[in-house]
Amino acid sequence: MKSRILGVIPARLGSSRLPNKPLVPLLGRPLIEWVWRRVAGMRVLDEVVVATDSEAIAEVCREIGAPVVLTSPDHPSGTDRVAEVARMPAYADFDVVVNIQGDEPLVEEDHLERAIALVRDEGWPIGTCAAPLRDPETMNDPSVVKVVRAADGRALYFSRAAVPFDRDGAASGSGEGLGLGHIGIYACAREALVAWVALAPSPLEQLEKLEQLRPLEAGLAIGVAVVDRTEAGIDTLEDVARVEKRLRGANESLHVGSALR
């Protein structure tokens, strides 16, 4: 029987770097609207729902016809919010649950498909994606999360630090040997998602402020698919300007522009 895939977009108002981030306007429309419209038509997902603790975000979703669930304000991470939705009777028959970051309006369907395939087709408990980092500046940027990957595709560690560390400078100037930048997509088998959120926030998670370290530290395997490229999400006003420029481009207009007119 074909697996059913649920996409959940966690969205909360609290953000230390960009207050009220899901409601920040891009080309006059709230960020959360762009993300939802981007993924709602993706064929890889059977259903998409926004999970939020904010009535203001929920109201925006209702206005655009996006399914939305009000969740607890006490969740320590977006994955805990996603799991609350997945446990609801209305979503009990979905086999794979995909956590889609609410600040990535340029998320690519191929990346979702690759993460989902790791779980649905290859049997990993959790699947995610990463892309090669092309320059030392990005490698050393703490806002870019890096992942170290084993030969079989298993994640060994996630960090904001430059890992792996190029001790001898072999990658300097060549673009080769740099790390992998993590793409914030998590596809989870239902059982793995339940196991993840049953764990207490871990020491490494709390230190690095990276929720994916909680299952990794507890021994839950995370498969990592390597893709060619990624587009960074939105954390700052500079990011807003960058993404607005991309959204004005012809390719993005073809993908979502008509739905916003």
C-alpha cells in the first residue's frame, strides 16, 4: 500500500533575530503565505497543514485557505509542534510526516522528495538533505548549520561550527573538501517522530540550539541525501531583500506568482 505523506509547517511568532517572522511581508504578502503556497501544490505531499501557537498566524492561514492547527505554546522545538499535529486523529493515517521550515519560501520539491525517499524507500527513521558548501566564508558562518556524513549516508553530527575542520587548509581556495550545509527538512517515519519528541531536550541540542541533535544523541539514525544546491531561508531583513529579489524572477513567478494575484 502506498505511503501517505503529511507535510507540516511549524510557525511561531517568537524569533530572536527577526521578530514576528512568519508575518514579515515579502512583496506585500506574509512569509507564511509564501511558504504554504510553495508547498501546497507539491505532488510529493498528500496534505499540508500549518502548525502554530499564534492566533495571528492562524488568521492569516484561514484568510488564504491554508489548513491550520493551533498547538501548545510550550513546545521546545518545531518538531514537537509537528508531532502534536501528527498525533491528532485527523492525521493518524499518515505514514511519513515531513517537517517543512516556515522560513524557507524557496524550498524545492526535489529536496522534499529526496528526504522522503530515505524514509519511505530506504527505511531510515529520519531523512534530511544537505548541499555542498562552496566557500570558506559560508563554512565559517554560524548561521549556516553544517552536517558531517558517514559513508553510508548517516549523519554523524550537526553543528554551527566549521565541521569537518580542515586542519591543513587543503580546501582553501579550491572549493573542494568543504563541508555540507544542512537543509532544514525532516521526513520522519511516524514511529521515529513519536520517539524523537518523547526524548528530553539533550545537552548537545541545548548547547548548539539544533533540535536534530536530540534524536542523533539518543541513537536515532538520520539519513542525509546530498543535493546540488540550496537557497538559505529567512533570518534577517537582509534575507528578506534577497528572497524578494528571487521571488520577482521569472521562474518563481511561474511557480507561485499566479496564485498570489
